[in-house]
Amino acid sequence: MLYYPYSLYLKEQYGEKVYKLPVNLPVSCPNRVEGERAGCAFCAGAGTGFEAQSSQMCVTEQLLTVQEIIRKKYHARKYIAYFQNYTNTFLPLSDFRAYLEEAAAFPDIVEISVSTRPDCAAEEYLDIMQDVAKRKGIRMNVELGLQTANYHTLDIVNRGHGLAEFIDAVLTVKKYEGFSICSHVILNLPGDNLKDVEETAKILTALGIDIVKIHSLYIAKNTRLCDWYENGKIAVCSKEEYMERVIAFLELIPASMAVERLFSRIPQKDAAFSNWGMSWWKLKDEVLDTMQKRGSFQGKRCCYLNGAKARKFFLHREAF
């Protein structure tokens, strides 16, 4: 197996295929309401939930609408309520609990996934998630957007947090038994290079992240990033360079870390740039074909932790 797909991870967890049902809450993001340069440079007005329903619909209605589509298309029987858009722990605690309770009561929901920022993963929200999980007998997942380990790049794109906040958030979530953690990364942000990608992979590995969602940079219309791109202030790396980064990233993470995706997906009408004008599945096939020819696979170079240098030069000798 060239890499460990998220679909297989879910099947191993739940015994069959499981599908996400996106939920769009009436919530914003602290990074959009603070400061003069509010919001991440790549964030569009719609956030990231391009497939989500209107936030004016109640949680149950949103789940029913998307479930009907997924059930007919895939004959699905188990679902994850995916609180996707913006920062879902940027809410009054009472509202947050009410939304979780409503999702947990929906038939055939086996897990709730809450997407948030590293600087908003407060214990008060995690306590509510743990309480709902225990009472309803479902699992909880926390999605944290890191994007890159390069804190200089994080500052350039105005993420509003650095690497330390991400590390702190992961350590905080790991205090809660039964929670899984997914991290979002973008492997070709302007200013990042292959070394940044490799360091990001190593940090996620060292922190024991369960799932990674890999994004290729898309440039949504009506964003500061789009302005920079159209005015020639930034450039996007080549398709070939991105593929090298993906392969390097996969080789450096453990075989046990599930990979949710390798390329971003955005409606063409919303993008000034996306995936070099190619479909994501063709790009994915090209990456996997390259890996196959090279003898590359996920975890191939994941041998740098647990005192690796000492083990290489001294400890293995003393064992004999």
C-alpha cells in the first residue's frame, strides 16, 4: 500500500464505509474579527465549506439534506457529523453544546468532527465534547489547521497563530481519551520550500497526529492571496515541485497516520488558481504512479525519532 487512506482508516474503525455530512454553523473566526488585516490571506468569504448548506438551517435539517444525497449515491449507513466551516469553538459554550447534542441525536451518526483553530482548542469546549461522546456513545475528532510548521509563513499569510499554539492544542486534546486529531497542511504556501514540508511532516509525526488532510494551495477569488497572485507578488510552485513535496511528506510520516486527501478541491468558478488546471483525481493518480515507479511509500523515511542518531552509531552495537 503506497499510503494509508482515510477511507480505510474509517472502515477499520467502524467496520464499514463511513461518510461525512458537513454542517455549517452560524459562526465566524477570531482571526476575522480582530485587527486591521482580519482573516487568513487565503480565506474566502464563504470560509472553506464550499459544499455546506446554509448556516441558517438547523443542524438536523442540514444533516438530513446531505444524508439524502450521500445515501442515494453510496448506499451509506454510517455518518460523521462534520462541523467544518470557520472556527467551531468560537461560540458561546451553551450554543456549542446544543449543536453537538443535536448532531449526536441524529440517526446513524457514529462520530462528530469539530474543525477549529489551534488557538481556540480550549478545554471548556473539549469537556463538552467528552461529555456528549460518553453519554451518546459516539467518538469525537478535532481538526486543527496548522497549514505549515514555518511560523514565518504563518505570519505572512496572517494565520494569527504560530507553531507553539498548534503544539499546545495537540497536547491539550490528547488529554481526552478517545479523541482523534486531524491536522490540515498546505504543502505549497508562498515562501515555503521542501525543507518546510519535511519539517511539518516530522512535527506531526512527533506529536502523534492520527489523520492528516493535505491540501494543494488553491487561490480563491476575492481574497488577499488572490490580489497578490494577480499582481505578481506571489507565485505558485510547479505541479512537479508539489508532487515532490507530497511524496517527501508521505515518506516522513508513519504508516499509521491516515491521509484524508492529497489535493484540494474547490469549485472552478470560485478559484483564481487550483491544481494547475487539472482534476484532483488525475493529479493523485500521477503521484501514486510516480511513487510506484520509485519504490516510494508512506513511512519509508520515518526513522528520525526516539534518539535515532544514538541508535545508529552506538546502541545497536551494545546490543551484541
